[in-house]
Amino acid sequence: MKNKILALSALATACGAALAQTPAASTVELYGLVDAGLNYVSGTRGTATRLVSGIMDGSRLGVRGNEDIGGGWRGLFVLEHRLEVNNGTVSNRPQSGTQLPDRLSDANMLGLPGALQPAVTGVASTIGSQVGVNLRNGIWDRQAYVGLVTPIGGFLGGRQYTPAYEVFATFDALKTQSSLSAGQVSAFPPAIDIRVDNALAYRIQLDGLSAAAMVTFDGASPSNANRTKAINAIYKAEGWSVGAGYNMRNNELGESSLKSAVFGATLAVGPGTLSGMLGTAKDDHPTGLSAIPAALVAQGATAGQAALVQGAFIGALKQDARVYNVGYTLSVGQLTSVVSYSVFDDRRSADADTTSYGVAWSYAVSKRTDVNLVLAHFNNKPQAQSAPGGAGFLGGFTKSAGTDSNNVAIGLRHRF
């Protein structure tokens, strides 16, 4: 069989926006997805039931283009805009607002004297204010890139999904959809970077094998600050698939920070598909904490107190974890059912483990519209506080450490 080398759309399988078109096509296309519904979450502060956007998929509006240049060359672009159907905005915060887990907002749980609680509260409030989706109100927050397909592969530049996350989205039983996605039990601090700015990527597809390599250039100082390097490979065959991906990111000081590795596989079993995934997260130098001492000193703390608080937060936000997911997907007629079980295994002294399990149903009323029902349970160990979210929003945290949470979501999704 003749091999074909094509540029891959970032996260094409997971977001339904594949750009692998007929080479002769020269088109510009408007596309999108609108997803909204009622979402009930127990164990959190405030209102338990809300109308939300993005239960199964984040709502979006996009424009993509593809031009045949000739000789096996093509130009392409993607501009994809996030939107919140419930209120017409472009960003959201979790139901828990700026609240952080008790282990990050209580001086005693951080191993600090009670006298430093005001300083801890201030730092926790600052970090908590940064928890949300697209808080910078980016217009093209989901994706924004331009690319050139050549006979030896595709080169894309702009805001893109990371290679490790593409593997995560491919082998997660829910494909990142709903509160049952494995990403929901490892959302804070994030065990994997989903998208990155200023990214240059090289992508190929060779029969059943696809692969990508990525590096970011943001002009920061030092030159290696905030830099991400990543790679992946996925092989799909009849009845089975396997893949692996790896991201590594430096913090604002240029120190090696978050490293995320993902391994996954699927296998046709009986009338459905069995999927399994393992993810690892390691971070000894958390990002964004270098400014803590100066901020606290400006508020009246001594240099020694500021250093103590910074050290406590650095220690608390370090990561050493495993994420496991296993699921089974069965489609019968218009109904697709997925059962999923996920574990966040925290290997730090906090041992903030979370387990989730449940079932999600999607019933297609047409080729473009489906209704969905999700039932999920989150079991939090004594130091854990994860609350269920959705594909388009973060769940945040339960009202206290060790509090479990349940989720019932009923939604409508339409693609165009």
C-alpha cells in the first residue's frame, strides 16, 4: 500500500475537527459544537444544581481552511473559539470559585505556625483566582495555528494541543468527555498541560502510525523559561490501538518542572471496545511561585516568613502521581454506553488520592444531535477534595477534605 504523509489536526479524534482532507480540496469551513445541560454536584459549597456549558464537549465555534498548493504541498489553518452557552461569555470558574483544598489553605496542614495564616490565606487566594478556564478571555483559546503540509510531513505554528494530551484524549475511556474523564481526578494541580501557546509542531501520518514532536518559543528570559518540549506516537490497527506521549515543561526560572507521560491501548472485546490508560506526573519545581516572597514582603511579612510560606507552597504543589483509567464502550443502534473507572494515586506525603467511577450514555436523535446522561461518584481520601466537572469546565473542590461527591448531568449536544 502506498504510504501517505499528511499533517495531523491537533487532537483531531477528540475534538471532531480533523483536517485530513482530500489533497485537491481548497476550502474554508465554518464548524462548531454547542453543548449545555443541567449539572448536579453534591458535597460542594453553594448551589448543587446549575445550568452549564460543556458537559460532554466544550462548546466552540471554529473556522478552518485547506488549500492545495500542488506537488504534494498544502496550506491550512485553524481558528477555534471557546464559548459558554449558559451565559454567552468565553471563560468560566469552577463551582467552588477561588477556594483551594484545605491542604493548601490551612497553615497547620502546610506545616506552618498558625501566626502565618494571614499570609497563607493571601497566597491561597492568589493561586485560587487563577483556577478556571480561559481566564485571560482569549478569543481563539481552543486552537489557533497555521500550517504547511509537505511531502515529508506537516509543520504547524500557533496555539495547539500538546502531544501527551492527544494520547490522553485518545485512550481515556470517555475521550475527555463528562465528569468521568480521567482528567477530572487529576485537575489540580494539572497532571498534564492540555494546550500551549507559541508552539511549533511537526506531525506525520504513515498508514496506521501517527506521530508528533513539539517545542514552544515564547521569548521569555531566561531563554529556556516556560519552554515545553513534547512528543507522541499512536498506532491504530483493525481491532486494536496503542500509543504513548511525553511532555516536559520548564518553570518561569528555567528549572525543569512538570513532566507528563501517558501510555494507552484499546482492544475490541465482544461487541464493544475495552480501553486502558496510565499517566504519570512528576514536578519538583512547580511553576508560578517565584513571586511569592516579594509579594508577602510588600504586605509586611519579614523575609524569613516569606521564605517559609513560599517553601511550604512549593512543597505542597510538587507532584508525584499516577493516573489510571479503564473503561468499556458499547454502541447499539443510536445508543452509546461507556463505563469508566479512574484512580489518581498521589505518591506524596499528602496522599490525596481520588477514585471516580460511573456510566455515561449518549443517544443520537440525528446525525448531529444527541442527548446525554452521566452518573458519577468521586471518592476522596482524607486529604483529597476533587469535585466532578465536565468537558468544558472544572469541578473545583468539595467543601472539606475527605468529602465525597456525586454528579448527575443531563445534556444536549449539537454539532454543525
